[in-house]
Amino acid sequence: MTQLEVDPTTVSAPAGLAGLVRSWGADPSADTLHELTRRADEIIPLAFEQGDDAAELEAQRFLYEVHAHRILPPWSPHWRDYEHPTIVDVHRRAGDAWLARDRRAYGADLEVPTTPKGFGEWATEVCEGHASGVTHPLFDFLAEKATFDQLAAFLGQETPFDIHFGDLVALLLPGIHGGQKIELAHNFWDEMGNGAVERTHRRLRLDMMARVGIHGEAYLSDVDGYWVEELRMANMYFQTSSARSLAPQSIGMLQATELVVPGRLERQIEGWRRVGLADQEMVYLLEHVTVDVEHAEGWLNHVIAPLAAERPDMLLEVGIGIMRRLDCALAVCDRAMRELP
Ligand SMILES: [Fe+2]
Ligand SMILES: [Fe+2]
């Protein structure tokens, strides 16, 4: 038996860290608590120090399972109580080990300009020139060749991060004030459909998902159906926008998102039109082609530039956030090109 297989005589819950916490009752037994800790001790170093893909999938599923449920209010039908100290501890350890791995990958060699103007130019150049951008072969495929079902499969896979975007911006709001707060609030208000419930981005996305046959609650009820690369994407935003110490990384990630999304969406829109979707059925995609161009500029000038002026020492972290996000997006594109065609 390999290390990753679960001995059925010692574990009665479904395999995996996420399976273990999902099967907890209101009052987990000492054995259950012990099993979660034991398995975490085994999986975390395998996933984030030894490059074991199966272990990383298990760890990312667990990270996402807890992040996505922990932001729900208790009246949600999907709510689960994931505040038990053992879950909180294991979740924190898994996230920290992952962060340490990424810091080893990016922190040491990354050099970023430390003036507002210089950093802005660097960020724009890095994002626009990155291999995860519109020049990735995935976007030609989606625009020119993908079937309806393949386009839908990609849209479905992108759900764990996309569906949470408004909440992720909201998580960043506390404790930030002045012009930066206004820019965050502006971005958030666009997520809120500028006050029109049917125009909220979440609603627009759910409408499009319903139209193309994607189950609207799968991002909570079918976590195991997502590629590890997509779970990583959602988890890195949850991680950096919920820990205040990582807010600079979150700011970098959001900058990268706003800069790269419009071009990538245009190719998907082309694809959807080609397979017969009407524009009014993909308002979600069309909306982001325009608003994200404004968001990218606003974010750079009103969130990052003031930070750069006040605390240039924070820019390395912003840069790490940008790089983590871009490379994560590239892994998504590569995975999609292996899975979809
Ligand atoms: Fe949005
Ligand atoms: Fe945006």
C-alpha cells in the first residue's frame, strides 16, 4: 500500500482530508480528530515539499472545501461548521506550507521596481507578456474550435474563483481607507451590479451557467470535480484576502486579474457566438471585457501607486502575488489544453 492509500481498517470516513471533515458530525470523536491530524502530517510535506501531485490535489481540495464553506452564513443550506480548532489548525498549516513553497519559488529572485511609476510599468508588462495571456493556444482553441460542451466545461471549471470574486474583494476592504478604499468599493459596487440585483456579477454568472447547463451549486457540493489548478487559483485568493498580512499579495493578484482577463474573455465570447450563444445569454462575459479595463487602471493608480509611494518595501509582496497568480493561470491553461480537446 502506498502512503496515499487509506487503510480501510483504520479509517471509516471517505478518503482524503476534505472527505474527513465533510463526514464530521457536530461533535467529532477523538479518533476522528486524531485521524485528521495524522493524515495532514503525512499529506502536507508530500504536497508542498516533495512535489507529490496526488497529495497536492488532496490538500487543495481540503483548503478549498474549508475556505468556500467558511464564508457562508449558517442559514445557507450548504453551511458546515468548519471552525473546530483542529480543522482551523490543519487548514492553517496546509496553507502556510503552500505559501512557503511559493515564497521559495518567487521570493528569492524576484526584483521589482520600487517607484509607483516603475512598478506600474513592470506589472503591466509582466501581465501583458505572460504565457497565460490571450496568446496561449487555449484561447485560439476556445475561439475557433471548441464545441459547446468544451466551452461549458471550461466555464464550469473556472467557477470556484470566479463565483467568489465579489466576496474576495469584500474580504480585502477592512482596515484600508481613503482613496484605496474608494477604489476597492468601486470595484465591489460593480460586482454588486451597481445596486441592481439582476446585474450583480454573481447573478450574471449563475444565469449564464444555467443557460449552458452547469449546475449552479457545484462549487460547493461537488468540490472533487475541479482540477487542482482551479482549486489552487481560488485558494490563493482566499488565502491572501483573508490573512491581513498577505493583503499586499492579494492586491497583486487582483491587479493581475483585471489586466489579463479582458483579452482572454474576448476569445471565449467569439467561441460562444460561433456555437450559437446570443449576446444576451453571455452578459457575464461581455460585462467584464469593458469593466475590467477600467478596474485594471483604477487598481494600479488608486490602490498600488499610493502603496508604492508610502511603503515601497511592500512591493515585493505585491510582485509575488502577481507572479503566483499568473503562473497559476498558466497551469490552468495548460491543464485545459490537456483535458478539453
Ligand atoms: Fe466581476
Ligand atoms: Fe473587475
